[in-house]
Amino acid sequence: MDKRSRMRTFIVVSEGLALDSRGAYHASDHYLAALDLVMEFSSPSDTIYLAPANRFGAHQAEDLFARDYLLSRHCPAQVEVISPEIPRRGYLDTLDNAHVLKMDLMRKGRWPLGSVTLVCNRPHRLRSRLMFRLCGYEVSEVRTSRAGERSGTRMVGRLWFYEIPVLQYFYELLATAYGCFRFPFLKDQM
């Protein structure tokens, strides 16, 4: 088996930012759980792409908080974020995460990626798989995480439903339907 066949590609879908008691931003407990999971399964020959996401008023976007976390934890795999030149307009949902990442990969000559493993919060599983597949990714597997021990932070206001799992599942159903509705219009931009 040659070295290339052992290389794996992971994409971590963003899972929000949280605020501590001082008002400082951090990757949410849900996002940290997904990042810990990908670190557990990755090796030095692997690449982890962090899906581009939102700032929610912070000094940097979710994926940059995630990159900083993975690097501080000495993640064995190569960690990739989109180029700063790629615009992030408005709120990026899961369909946008997949689309903007694809635009960056195409710009860098890395598209198509081949088989990928998505990593996300458990309620986000169906929408992540579907939105990334709609955008042309070859999703071979979706690994899910669940936030364990809580850090004492609270989700940013836009993502309040993450703290109530039954509501997050309901939100995910609605957001999946909305993404499917939006996709034909987004496809014209690919």
C-alpha cells in the first residue's frame, strides 16, 4: 500500500462560538468536541479542512478559533483554513460552509478532494452530509461528537438552540429543508 492511499481527508463542520463570563469568545463546547474527535482519529499523513464559518462579532471566525485550538493541542494532521481573500458575506450556514470551502479548493487547484470524512455535532449530521454532497463532495463517512464536560461558556445568541438538544434537532430539520430550497440558486454560482 503506497503512502497516498493511507492519507485521509477530514472536514470539520463549524459548531459555533461561545462567550465566557468576561465576554471573551471561544470555540463552543460543541465545536471543541468535534475538534477533539478529529484529533483522536487523525495522523500526520492526514489533512483536516476547517469549514469556513462566522465571526458572531468576535475578532476572528469560528474556523480560525478551531485552527488555533488544534495547533495549541499539537494536532498531528495538517490543518487547513480558507484563504483570507475568499469573501465571507452574510451569515454562512452549512450549505455556505460547503460552497465557500469548495470555491477556495477550486482556486487552489485542490478540487475535487476525493473521499472525505465529515466531523460534526450529532444533531448536525444529516444536514452536513446532505449539504456537502449537494456541493459535490464525496462524503464517505460522517463522524459525530457530543459535547461532554461543559466549560461554563454560553453559546452566542444566534445559536441559543444548541443548548436545548430537542430544539436543535427541530432547527436542523428546518435548516435542511431551507438548504435544499436554496441549493438550485447557489448552484448557478459554482
